[in-house]
Amino acid sequence: MTPTRARWLVTLAVASAAAVWLLLRHFYAGLAPLPWTPVPTLLLLGIVEGWAGRGLRARLAGRNRATQNGSGAARLRPLPPIAIARTAALAKASAHAAAVIAGLAAGFVIYLGGSLNKTIPRGDVFSAAGTFVGAIALVAGALYLERSCRVPPDPDERDRSRDR
């Protein structure tokens, strides 16, 4: 599995935005108002994934964030490689899904940008803009979690490669 590329996430978002904009031209009048509930959900998921990335990075480095005992920090039990691989897959899937959601929200904002003087489209613009911000937060948290799944190089191996 290769690391997620920002270019691919931007492509997903732009394609989603274009598709939604085209569909809204024909179907917006029949849609219900957009809910605001995705905003806190996406923000919370982004925070949780970022927090998990922070803990995983420390765990892979062999550090414990607990208070140090007189002789130094206690070492944690190493994580099974399959757990790290599953976490990386979750982070990659979250980043892709959040990029699509950000594109959907951006499509709504672009389509409704000229209708801010009407009550319902204005509410939809605010909901879509909040959803966009939440999706970007989830992308950031997911990318950080994915990058945190990389195992740091062993210091002995780095010293050996310098000696060559």
C-alpha cells in the first residue's frame, strides 16, 4: 500500500464538486434542506484520528507519555504489525471519503453562492461550508494518522548506512 497523495485527494474533491454542481442544476429544488449534523461529526472524527496518530507515533518510537520513573520512561509492548497495517488502511479510507465529502460540500457552496439572499439556500450554504471545514479537518487527521503508521528507522541501521 502506497502513501496517500494529496494530488489524488484534490482530484477526488474536484470531481465530486463538479458532479454535485451538475446534479444540483437539475435537482436542487426537490431536495430537503441540508442538515448541520455532519459538521461536528467530521470535526470529532478528525480530532480522534489526529489524537490516535499522536499516540501511535509515540508508541512506535517506544516512548510512553506517562510520567517517568526514576530510571526513565517505561517501554510499551510493541504493536502487532497487522494492527499498524489496519490502522493505515483505516486512515487511507478516511482520507479518501473525507475528500469526496469535501468535494460534495464545495459543490453545494459553489452552486448556491449566488443565492445568499434567500433563506433556505443561505442555510444550505452555511451547512455545506461547515461540512467542508469538517471534511478538511478529517483529511488532515487521517493523513497524520497514516503518516504516524510509518515505523521509524532503527538507529543502528542508520549508523551502518553512514559507515558505507
